[in-house]
Amino acid sequence: MNNSELTIYQRIRNDIISGAFKKDEKITEAKLAKKYEVSRTPIREALKQLELEYFIKNAYIFIPTTEEYRQIFEMRILLETHALKKAAIVYTTSDLEELKSYTEIDIEVEDEAKIIEINDKFHQKIIAATNNQFILDTYQKYKSFIYLFSQTVINKRRPGLIEEHKAIVSALYDRDINLAVTLLEDHLKNDLEFSLYYLEFKNNK
């Protein structure tokens, strides 16, 4: 998808993620309308969505503290492990095969965008097992943080990423839910610590 096909929300979000805006730069409707050559109405709607997703706070790029990142991941672990327990009950063979298909990728040779997409599908498949719209909406609300972490994990090619996915799927095939939950918790904690190392390094440069 080229830039002209993206919505204003997607373009602003992508620019925030890529670091196109400075941390101390005030984000105003007038400035964005000029930058993206659109009226203020779509900018206003995009900003509302970005504030809901914690990309922007009080007209500035929201930069979470290390503790806030940890709290977000604590919630993510609660949501995904709950979803995994549901998956162990409701998943059919077809569901397991779909989840397994998202682990059949070589992150050493595949391009970054493709790995991010497959990684997202893996975790979205798990969370979808809840079939609970409130949980799904909460998960989506924090998608920005999840994306940022995924981007760091994948850009730096975190060792063991796909192997951990494969182990989770294997435990689900064996219907060993306790092992699957433990593996998922460890997997997400590994993502957190690995990402925080690089994010803190970048912020301190």
C-alpha cells in the first residue's frame, strides 16, 4: 500500500512510529492540516483516534515511561494468557493449523514488514479465541504499543522469537494448557525486556 492509499490517521500514525515528529513538538490541527494538505476535519477525527490509542497525549507524542511499558505488558499478558486458555478449549484442528502456519517463517531471510504482519496474525489469532468484544476492543486500544514493540523485536531479530511461537503451538496440540500459558508468559516477557533495552538505548542517545 503506497502513501496515497493510506488514511490520514494511518499516515500520522506511521509518521509517529517512524519518528517523523519530535518529542517536544506540539501537534496541532493547523500544523497537521498543512503538512498533509487536507482540511482540519479529517485531522480532528484522526487525532481523536490517536489519543484513544495513546499515540498522542495533551497535544504531544506520548512517550511512556519504562514503568508504563511494564504495566501495559502486564495487562497484555493477562489478556493473552486468558485468551490462550479459551483457545485450548475452543480451538479446532483447523485453528491449530492456522496458528501453526504463522510460525513457518524464517526471520533471518524474510523482510521486516512480512515478519511484523505474521507476528501480528499469530497474536491476533490467540486473542480472537476469547470471542469477547470488550477484550478485543481493549487489546486494539493498545495496538500502538504492541506494534512498537513488535517493530523493535523484529527489526533487531530477537533470538528465539519464532521458536517460542512454535513451542506454544506444540503445547496447544498436546492440550497442555499450563505449559502453553507458561511459554506465552515467558515469550511476552522476553519481548518486553528485549524491546526496553533498545528503546531506552535510543531514548538516551
